[in-house]
Amino acid sequence: MYSYKNLKLADRERATTVHQNSIIIDTHCDTIIHLTPRTPISVYFSSYFDMSREYTAADLGPDVIYPGNKGLGEKSDHLSVDIPKMYEGGQTCQVFSLWMEPEYKPERCVKRTMQMVDTFHSELEANSDKISLATTADDIIRAKEEGRVVAMLSVESGGDAIEGNLSVLRVLYRLGLRMFGLTYNRRNMLADGTAENRTKSGLTELGVQVVEECNRLGIIVDISHIGDAGFYNVLDVTKAPIIASHHGLRALHDIPRFMTDDQIKTLAENGGVIGVMYGLGPSPEVTLGDIVDRIDHVVKLAGVEYVGLGSDWDGGCRPTDLEDSSKLPNMTRELVARGYSDEEIKKILGGNFLRVFKKVL
């Protein structure tokens, strides 16, 4: 059985060298929301995990929702992503996504988004000797050369975050936004989310305008959480590669939120990358081996150039042996155990996303 735990000494040393020489990029975590003062969370996932009701923080467990009494600069027992863990795990770039709680929709989303943007920048300012903002691929490459870490800003359910206003999108770009998720699970002004697949409805006219404006500005379009029809609509509209920042695979787990094999192949034809997410929601336990099984599936289906890491850390997943960013060396060891070459591992750890960043940003 493949396992990094069975590696011989020479292979462990090889894994260490590859890891140290790689640019490591994770394209989705929900850490910022936990550092931003808020009202109690209530999450609605109707038809997401075949759950027809609301569930709350109590269902997710104490490791997911907690008081934000520590910042990114301190090592936390609760956060999967913080600056000490990023350095410990050899990470280069973390994309911090801003997730919108349902209680702010639809008319208070811009204000809530700005609160989270303020938290993001305040954390960078408070820890400026250790972390900085990345808005270009060169920022990431420079960070690797200097032995530093960088943070990139994204929004999840961007149609809510901008309240359907292109002016807000442009303001967010000026504040550092470089990745834009169009929807969460439900419908918004841009498109239908994955929980609305029954409608077979895709991008609205405003959604088309937003994709075109992202292309013009140099913002990466993220199709995680968008409905099936919307996925194909985005690819019809976009003039630049897109990504799926954090996604599972429907062939392995039949969940509407996850990508079909055809979608993965179509994304690859666009030159995009799927960030394999680490969780399956609030129930089944996931291991490092399960995650690399997903990577294997994408590689066999589309090629090693189209898969990367999209953890969804601090959004409900703490997989065994990859609980937080300090454990990233285990990923490299597991990839070595699976027989990947050094160059293939570098692509999976971050090189593939870096290719898209160079082209779009």
C-alpha cells in the first residue's frame, strides 16, 4: 500500500529536497472570517450534502467556528492556517478567501466584505516582517527567493460580495483582490450555485459582464460552487484561463458541489487548474491518502499540469495527516510514495497555479 509513512530514508530525503525547492501555493482557506468580529454563524447547505435543513456552528464542531482572539501572527490551536504554521510547512503563498455569511445577504454584503478586507490588510500590516500581499506571480517568486510567505486575496460568492456592482469589483481590485469566485451554493445576481442545478441555469447577463471585467482587470475567475450550466457558460465567455480553487471530484463522491470528469477535462482544455480540496463536508473523516487519490484521478484524466492544492482549511476540514499548513511536507512525501517525479511534484504543489497566475494577473 502506498504511504509516505513507509518511505525509505533516501526517498524521505528526496521529498525534503523537493519540498524545499518548490513554490507551494494553496488557493483557498476561510481563515479570515474567523478573525473578523461577527454575529453567530448559520450555514445553509440545502441539497449540498443531501441535507435539507440549515445547520449551524454546533454541527460543524468547535474546531471550525471559534472566537477570533488570535491573529495570523500567533500559532493557534484552532486555525489550520497561521503564519508560524505556513513557515513550518514550507508554504510560499496562501490565498485567503472571504466567505459571506447568509445573515448578511443580500443588502449588507459590501459592508461585510469591507470588514473582512480590513481584517486581511490589518493582519498583513501587523506581521509585515513575515508576510506580504501578493498581486502578481512575480511577488510569489520573489517571496520564495527571499524565504518569505505571501498572501493573496479572493472572494467566495463574489456576486453577493459586490452586490452585483462592477464598481465594487474595481474597488476590490485596487485593494488587492486577484481571485473572484462567482457564486456560493445558492443563486445570486451573477449565476446559480451548485445547489440550484435543477434549474440548469447559468450566467446572467451581469455575470457575463463580471467575467469580462475580471479578464480586463487581471482577476482570476474561480468557478468553485457554481452550477453545472454556469461552469460551461464561464468557459464560453472567458478569454483567460480559469481555476477551481477548491473542489472535489464527482466521480469519487457523488455530490453536486463537486466537478464531473467532463468538467475537469474541459477546464484543462482551457489551461485552467483544479485545486483539490481536503474535506467532504461536516461528516466523513478524510485522510491524506484520500486527498492524493483525488490528485491521482485528475492526473490520469487530464494530466499532471492541471491539478493543485485547494485545501479549504478553516472551512470545515482537518484531514488526518494534513490537519494544517505545517503538515504540508506530508503531501510531498505522499506524492513521492505514489511515484511522481520531482518536476511533477513541483507542478502539483504550486507550479501549475503559478502558470495561470503568470498568464492572468
